[in-house]
Amino acid sequence: MTSFTDSAAMALNLIFSLDPSLMAIVARSLWVSVCATVIACALGLLLGAALGVSRFAGRAVLLAMLNTFLAVPSVVVGLVVYLLLSRSGPLGFLGWLFSFKAMVLAQALLVLPVVTALTRQVVEDAEGLHGEQLQSMGAGALLRSVLLAWDERYALLTVLLAAFGRAISEVGAVMIVGGNIDGFTRVMTTAIALETSKGDLPLALGLGLVLLLLVLVLNSVLALLRRWRDQEEGASSAMPRLELRA
Amino acid sequence: MTPVFALEQANVRFGMGARTLHALCDIDLQIAPGERVAFIGANGCGKSTLLRVLHGLLRTSSGLLRRDESLCQAMVFQRPYLMRMSAQNNVALGLWLRGQKWSSAQWLAMDALQSVGMAEHALRAARKLSGGQQQRVALARAWATRPRVLLLDEPTSSLDPHAKREVEALIQHLAEHDPSMTLVFASHNLGQVKRLASRVVYLEQGRVLADLPVQEFFAAGALAQRYREAHSFVKGDLV
């Protein structure tokens, strides 16, 4: 217990003194996850919106696969990206392994199914409720997907935040493809794992607290968004009730 | 005169095998330009399905549908879908989707909102408007496209009595403003049917049981003799 309270006190000291090594890791984590979320959202929003309104043979199989990817462990994604980027892999010529780019790629691939599946659900629900009216106004499938996604932008903002939460809190993929190199590819989650195994509990706890704080901020933003949207627009469309977990 | 719509032995089925639902059965119907046709019948009789077939939102499973494709059609639904934007932009969107430039669509949208008495609400968020006001914006969105055929699917059924009267008066005003426009609507409100329609089509279980001019339909004696089910409906027995 004493060791825990001592570690917690030292962790808080590291946070409030803005310890440079801690801040560097936090900044790198944020930057990796922001880049990965932006890339995944750019692709996932388009794919999800298109899937939400389109009907084609094999769609059910595609959706089942997409939903399966939601549950893929991050270490598996890390392993696949490792194999792709390793010297003998198809993308080995890029030389990205154990780099910032590799971590971004891994996290982007990890959250892409989340963004696509949630966007698909939001747009498909909206299509079921309102697609016919847009169709009667002359909107084809492509335009409907864009218009419905735009109309459900607050719900999709929640999806974006959920994706960021998933990216920043994962550890397996970035550990495998980033290598946890001090000063280069060490991020919050990999640092927590390493420092704990080394017995440097204050730094691990400090990083854990920062991570928790970030997730708390994200959840608060989600709650505020939900409340603001409900007040402003009425609760006419479903906003997914998502909670982020560190 | 070429009919706006002509249905011959049209059927609409949903599902397959034992679970097949016959939404429309052997419908023969012709609607001439300028007619005011009301579809009436109990819930689930096929009024909305028939409107959707006429508008091209649903395909017939068998039979023939001839539509004058050169005529601009617009449809207003029971619960209007207005996007998260201003009333004016919602109306402009309808025009933009039909090929108008956004800038001119804005002007035409304002014009249409004026004609439904909603000009002062043009810049308000559409979803913050009351149910009646939203339905008026939806009517403006349809009206802005200058439709030759206006289809209305129970346009007042989700409104309170006051809004009902307002929206009905507006539909009447729009219909009188352009007598050559064909008006086809589904309604449960028989008073409204009397006031707006020139012809009544009574549907039951997907079949047309009566297709009569409005005065004849509501002439109780004639209806009772020829169409017992429709007579019962008018009396309120089936509602």
C-alpha cells in the first residue's frame, strides 16, 4: 500500500512538474492516434456511408466480416502489419517497420472497422427512416449516403471520438510494429507496459493517470455533445451511446 | 387525354413463399391530368403502397404501370424529413437535387416558403419548427419544384387539429392556384376527402373496391347499395 501511495505521489509530481520524458511520450501518443484516427475516419466514413445505403449481392457477408474485424485483437493487427512491413513482406520496401508511420498504419487499420461499422449503422438507420423521402426528391444512392452522413454528423462525431479512444488506448499493435524505442516509438501504453515490468511504477502510474484523464475528457466531450445535440435538435435520430475504455 | 398514371392488373407482393404479403392485388386505375384523387381505406389497405408505386418508389411485382415521365412529380409524406439545416436550405435542397444551381435554388426556395406562409421562418432550423410548420416546409419543398403531379401520403394525420386545418387549407390553396396540377392523396379524414377530392378510390386488402366521383361516393344510399364495405368504412365501422 505504501509503495502504491508513494508511486501515486511521485506520478502526480511527474505530471504537475510537466516531466519532459513523460510529456514527450504523451505528445507522441496523441500525435500517432490523431493521425491514425484522421486516416481511418477519411476512409471509414466514406465506406460506412456507402455501405449504409447500397444493396448488392454479398453485402451480408461483407457486413459479417466487418463486424468480425471489430473484435480482432490489436496484437493480431500488429502481427499482420509487422508481416506486411517486414523486410520480406510486400510493403517491406517502404522501410517503415519500427517507425512512427508503422504505428499510425497499425492503429489506422485497427480503428478502420470501428469507424466503418458504426458509420454504416448510423447511415443505414437514417436511410431506413428517411431514405425514401430523399429518393423521392431525386437523390441517388451516392448522394443519399453523403446527405444522410452529413445529417447525422453529430452521431458520426461520436464515432470519431470513439475511434480515437480505441486508438490511443491500444497497446499490442504499436508494441509489435513500433518496437517501443525510447524517444522514437515509445507511446503511453507501451511505456506503461515496459516501466511496470522494469519496476518503475511512478512513471507507469503517471502515464496511466494521463491516459485515464484523456479518456475522461473524451467521455465528457461525448456527454456534452449528446446533451447539446438533444437540446438543439431534439432527439429525433439515434446517437450511439458509446463509452470509451482505457 | 393521356392519363398521368395508368395501372393495369398491377400487383405488389412483399416476401416469398408462405409469408408473401399481397400489398396490392390486380389494381386497374387511370388518373387523368388535373384530377383530385383520394385513396381511402382502413390501415394496411394499401393506400401508401399505391402512392409509392405511382411515384416510382416501389416497383409492381406484376402488371403494368404507365406513367407520364415528362411530368414533374413531388411527394409529401406523413412525417416530413427535414435535414439539420434551415427551412430555406431544406427547400433549396429539393430544387438542387432536381438540377437547380444552389444560388437560384435559394431564391426559389424563399418564394415557395412565402407561398406557404413560412417566409419569416426561412432561416430557422427546420427541426425546431412545430409539426404543422415542418409539414408546411415539406409542402413548400414539393411546391418549389412546380410539380404537375403532387402526391400526399396522409399529410395531416400526424398533426394536431389546428395544424391539420392550416395544412389542409394550404393544400387547397395550392391546388386552386394551379388547377391543372394532378393531386393524389391518401387520407383517413373523410371530411378532408370531401373538401379536397373530386374522385374517391376505396381500397380494402390491396384491392380497389370502389372508384367513384366524390359526391356519388358520399351519397349514402348509392354507396350502401353498391359497396357495402365502403359504406361501412364511411360510417366508421372499419376505422
